[in-house]
Amino acid sequence: MHGKQHAKKEHKRSLLIKCLIDRALSLFAVKCLKGTLLFVLSQDSRSMKKQVKIEREYILRTSPGVLFSFLTEPSGLSEWFCDNVNIRGDVYSFIWNKDSEQQARRLALKENSFVRYRWLDGPESSFFELRLEVDDITSELALMITDHADADDVDETNLFWNSAIQKLHSVIGS
């Protein structure tokens, strides 16, 4: 296993353990409306591994402008997504536990609407997107997450997002 892949798997495992501990210690429940998974199998041209498209929806009680800064700015991202973020152009360096770093390119951004990233060490066809949607009737703000993972990493990926969004909830006071 390559060094970066090993570090990524170890990071996911540590997040899984942290998530399980957080769940055991916390009564906080993340409201997940459409916590269903869409399984979209595709062939990655580099590794030929099956990729699964994951879609999640979380309700957050804040304004789109406030939430969007937590999805795109280093100071916001480092409060819930990772420990530190450095940006050089459209490349974001996400740092976890001071020893694990992963880079992603920002592919697209529409202010107060969505941001899409692609891991530089991942398949060209996969990305993760954070999209804001306001319900016309209830005015609730939903954070729609689209991500891709290897078929055998789906559970870990979902635990990562649930843990990260739980932290985001507490940071924004939602």
C-alpha cells in the first residue's frame, strides 16, 4: 500500500474510532433527512476499483452566507473538517493530526451555493461537493454532500461525514 493511501486509511480509521466514541458520549443527534446512499458503480481509469457515489443531506440552522464560509475558507474548514488548511491557488492542503496531509483541487464554486473539490491522489472521475439548498416552503437550509468512495470504504466515509457534520453543528451553534 502506498504511503499516502496508508495514511488516508489510518486517518479514516482514527476518525471512525473518534466517531464511535463521540456517539457513545454525546446525546447530540445529527438530523439526516435523506441519509440514503446512491450506489453508482464506475470504473476508475487508474485503479479500476469500483467507486460508489454517496449523497447525504443535513439540516443546519444558520444562514447560507455563514455556512458557506465554513465550506470554503481555511479558518472555517479547520474548525470542523480538518485540523488545518493551506490554500495555494485552487489547491487546498488539508492537514489532520499534524502528520497526515491530503490535497484537493477546487473544481467549481458558486458563492453561497456550492463548492466542488477533487482529491489530487484520487480518481479523476470522483469528487466531493458541498451544496446549499433552501427549502421554499420551510426555509430550512440543507447541506447536500456528494462524495465518492471505494465500495469497501462506504461505511467509513459515511461515519466521517456524520462525525464532521456533528462537529459543524456544534461549531455554528445549530
